[in-house]
Amino acid sequence: RTYEAEGQNVARASRKDVRDAVAAARSAQPKWASATAYNRGQVLYRVAEMMEARVPEFAELCSGTDEVHRAIYRWVWYAGFADKLAQALGSTNPVAGPYFNFTIPEPTGVVATIAPDAPSLEGLVSRIAPALVGGNAVVAVASETHPLGAVELAEVIATSDVPGGVVNLLTGRRAELAPWLASHMDVNAIDVTGADGLRPDLERAAAENVKRVVHGAPDAQSLYDISAFLELKTVWHPIGT
């Protein structure tokens, strides 16, 4: 199926496509999470390099070169945190006893993202990059009105070193796809930044499996946007053994 957007016929994803994307993300996520932080960072840097090589193509599909450069910079910014998360978000905690106590960030798992309509490319990157850098896999619904930048980004990711299944980009009607992601029992978190009027219904559906709901901004760039998709695991270890 297709629908018309930006004067083009664009793939209109279905409920089955959502199921397949979640299954692919679930299968790929453990390997992505177990990669070294340095390796994840280098893989993400490479995506930014490939985007840099396609600036003219991206610029034709979004609001222009300024948006493309912001999107690339944002991707690089988040990639740079891959090997710094443990230091920035983790801690060694003081305890009254013969123990070490460490808090360590770990990925949440499979993250669904409802990307904003505008800025279409920058908004999509701003929402998926912070989830990816921490070791999550992503299923994202692209801008409904301006999806062509997401299609170009999908080509970049497909030909990069990002393992298959780690990033899954869907184009189509937000109202048809988002509810299935919100209610899917194998999705661990949903970013409703671009959900607009659908947010209350998505939050209710997400509550069925106590899914984390994230409210972000289309132009966000913050360490806290990374932490929104992480679990903080605390480990105790006795001293001297």
C-alpha cells in the first residue's frame, strides 16, 4: 500500500509491518547492546559521515541544508556519548558497610518512536539517536507529512555498519501505526514526541505492560534525552572477596 506525501507515493506501513519491525528490533537489540561502547560510537559516527556525503539529497527532501547540518551535528553529538555514558550517568555510591555500590546505565530494550512532522529529518534524528547510543533498538514512525527524509536516512542506515534490525523506519499514517506500537507487549518504551492528539490514547495503551512513556522535543539535544531510554542498575559487591 502507498499514500501520497510531498507529491510522491510513499509506502504505507501496516500492522503486520509493525509486528515484523518489532520482531527484528527484539532480535537485534542484545547484540547491539553487548557491543563495546567504543564500537557503538564508531558505528554511529559512520552514519553521520554518510549523511554528510548526501547533504544535497537530504536538503531537497527537508527544509534545506541548515536542517541537514543540524541533524548531522546532532547525530555526531549523541554518538560521542557512547563511551561516556557510564561515567556521566553511572556512579560509585557511598555506603555504610564493607561494600562497593555501583550504579550502571543499561538499555531499556526496544524503543518505539513517533517522530514529529517538523522538522522532519532533524526531529527524527533527535528522537532516535539518543535511544540508539545507549544500546536500544528502535522502531520509528517517520513524519507523516514529510517522510522522504526518513526514506533517505533509511538508505544510509541500510548501507552503513548499523546491524540489521537495530533501526527500523516505518512510513505511513501515524494513527494507524502508533496504537499498535503502544500496545505491543514486546516494546519496552515509547517516545510520543510526535504523537500530537494521539498521546492520551497511546499512554493508556502503554500502561498495559507498564511501558515507559517519553515526552521529548523535536530539536532536543541533551544527556537527559539519552537517560530517558536507559535503566539504572545498582550492584553491590563486598569488599575483600
